[in-house]
Amino acid sequence: MDRMLTAANQFTADETGEAMVGFVVEDDSPEGLPTIYVLDTISPDETAVRRSHTFQQGDALQDEIIWWLQENWHFHRERHRGTDALSDSFDVPLRYLGDWHKQPGSMIQPSHGDHMTALTWLDDEEADLDFLLVPIVTVGHLPNIGESDLTVNYINVPMENGRVMRVDWWYVHRDVRVFQPVHPKVVPDDQLPQMMKYGWHVVDPDRLNMETLALEREGLLVSRLLHECDGEVPLEFCFFTIRQGASFFLLFETRYDYPQSPPKAYQAPFVSDLDLMDPVETFNRLWQVAKPIEDPPGWEWSADKYLFQYMIAIEVEMGLRQPHSVSIPVSFVDYGEFTEDGSDAADPDSVSDMGAGQALSDERGATDEKTEDGAP
């Protein structure tokens, strides 16, 4: 609810919204209904369209975050099943539940367009959704006077201006195909599992693409994936690299808060019969035989450095390249032509920036991960 309030305050005149993830806990009683727990809401990226009567989700960032949360929750369940760290009632998959969105005025019900969009998603076989939860947020309501024990489908949240944000909760099932009101209840955070903090690779995709491009421009074949390196969540985002004709791989492990936390490097011998088209299986085999690499003497990590610089320092220490061959941004002028008095006649426009600095462009590439468990 706090996340909804923050977003609604930020876009007071426009429609906005977020994707929701959580659990569906079944009731085994004969007439029992499932309980849906909303654990996190995920904002769209900057491509989302927000106007006074329009909200259209941007979904690339949301899909990556949902994948990250699902993978971490899956590992947590596998590792802690049957222990105090995982309640039996919450030993269920984390899944996409639907989207909440803000509507103007007192439009507390989903619109006709919302209905058509929901049915399109439910009919999409690839999405594999059996229902959608569609809360509608409206703002500017007067606060209610007194308490009521009536069962309603909305929650009122006080706003700083003395008005109220109202959240009406609606549910549509693939078989029923009409929106139905559902009764909401706010559960304290300490009674629910906590979601992982988002990994750096999803909150800073430009950094991820620059890291990958810089390694590739140093002549490395690069693959990347999530992997459990230390036995606990959050998972680590890893790179494994190799040069053509090399006898070993370099593996790089980064924590969720990279580059604030330094990377770790490992060396793994080339293993026969590797299928580089299957990065998960390849990394698993390499990880089993990988050995940690100590940081080179004098090397210090800082958040403004990149993996390719770390890799160069390692290769210099290994004797695979000379220190003077380290690529750094430089400028040069063609001094091939001079005037009669010996002064430089080079065209200033011929000055070029060369070196590793070029590798850190903001070109974007496709990520390797795919969404699962009902993420659209």
C-alpha cells in the first residue's frame, strides 16, 4: 500500500501503475477460496506512457525484476524447505498477479478497455494466466467519518493533503470473464516473507551492457547468468569469458549491489565437450573446477571501475600481456603535414579518442534471462 501511495503522489494528474507479484495459497476445505498475497509492486521503466486518461505499461524492466525475484524465491524454497526459515503455508511459487493502476476522478471500477486488455492476456496461451488481480487507485476522496464493519472491496489510505487514496480490488478469472470485487486485508510486513533487493543488472541495465561490450571489445567471448555462489540469496550475477584458443576461462562473480561491492574472479580450465550454447550447464561445470584468483598487487576496486579493467590487471599479473599494453583513452593528432614554418597543419577535426574508453558506450543489448511462473 505504501508503494501505491508513493506512485500515486508522484503522478497526481496522470494515470500510473505497477505490476504485482506474490503468492496464491489454496484452501483445502470443500468450499475454501484461495488467498492471494501481494508482496511487491514493480514500477515500469521510462517507456511507460502516462497521461490524464491513459496508462500503458512498459514491461522490459518489470519482466527482468520479476525473473530476478522468482529465481531468488525458488532457491530460497529449495534450500530452506522444512526449516523455520520457510513457513509451510508460503512454500509456493512466486508469481505475477496482475497490475494496479490509477484512474482519474472517481472511476473506481475497471474500464471497458481494462476489461478487453485483461481478457486478451488471459486468452494468451504463452502467458499461461488463469486470473488477474486488477486494483484501481483513485485519489482526492474525503475521509470517512466513523468506522464500518461492512465487507467492502476497497481500502482507504490517508494522504498528506488530508484527502484519501482509495484502492478498489477487482479480480477476473479466465473462466468467468467478468470483473468481481474481492475483499482486501492489509497484513503487516513482519508476517510475510520479504522479497530480495533488486540486483544491479536489472536496476542499471546500461551498466550491464557497457560491462559486456567492454569485455567483448577486449577480445573475449562473454556469457552471463544468475548463479548461487555462496549458498544463500540473493543470487550472484556472473560472467564467464574466454579468449579464442585459450586453455582456461575467467569467471567473474558480482553481488546484487555491484559495483559498490567488488567483483570476484576465478580461473577454470577448459573442459572438453562443453556446449557453449547452454550457458547454465557450461557455468555449472566450470564452477565445479574453478579456483579463486587473488587480486593483483596494488589493485584496488572502486565503483567507477569496470570488469574489463579488473580483467586487464589479472592478465598483466599472469604475464599474459605487458603492462604498457593496457588500453587507456588517449588523443592523437596526425603530424604528417606541416606548414613551411614548421607549425602543425593538422585539421583539428582529425583528433580522435582511441582506446578502452570507447568500449564504454551506451549501446544496449538483449539480456539472456526469460520470465517464468506466469510473468507476462
